[in-house]
Amino acid sequence: MIEIEIQNETHQTVFRLKTVVVPRIGEGLRLQEPDGRWASYDVLDVWYQKAEYGDVWVPYLHVRMTPEEIGAVGLDNRNPMVDRTQAVPIEDFLKKFEGAEDHRTTPLNLDLGEIVGS
């Protein structure tokens, strides 16, 4: 058995779970909610840290409830971490970073045979 620390982004909680395998990024898993029902979660990140008790690497998971589950439960309306008043269309959001003029491409010379610094 492997003990995994799970950081739940949806509920902003951390807990430990004993399992036989470590899920990979992009895989889904079912976790029991605080109210006792089961919900689907996406694995966003997996990393390993050296344990305090020896030369052992402990897995950590970062998970978030799937969008379908969030919609079904209605958590998206009550999540205090999300400010819905700041929502903007993605096109408008990207314009802040793109600037007013079109991007110019920069030609790159990828000839590795070229002698640099001579």
C-alpha cells in the first residue's frame, strides 16, 4: 500500500489516502465528498517529495472536481475562490497580452554548422 497526499482544489482541503497505485496526470478518480456522496475528480498534477522518515519518495496529487460534477452539484455558483464578476470572453482577455499591432515573426537561423563567435 502507498500513502498519497491529495490536495483538493475544489474544496481547498488536504488529506491522505492509502492505495495500491498512483494515478497519472489526466486520469480520473472517485473521491468521497464531505457530505458522503461520491464525485469524479481529475488529476491535475502528480509529484514526489522525499519523506521526512528516510530515503523514501512520497507521491502527492493535485485534484479538481470534473466540470460535469461541479455543474451537477452547483458548486460553481458557491465557490468563494471564483469571482464571477471578473469573467470576460477569452478573446478580450488575450487582447491585453497581444497588443494593438500584429505580431511580426522573427526569422531564426538553425544552421548548427555555423561557427558562432569567430
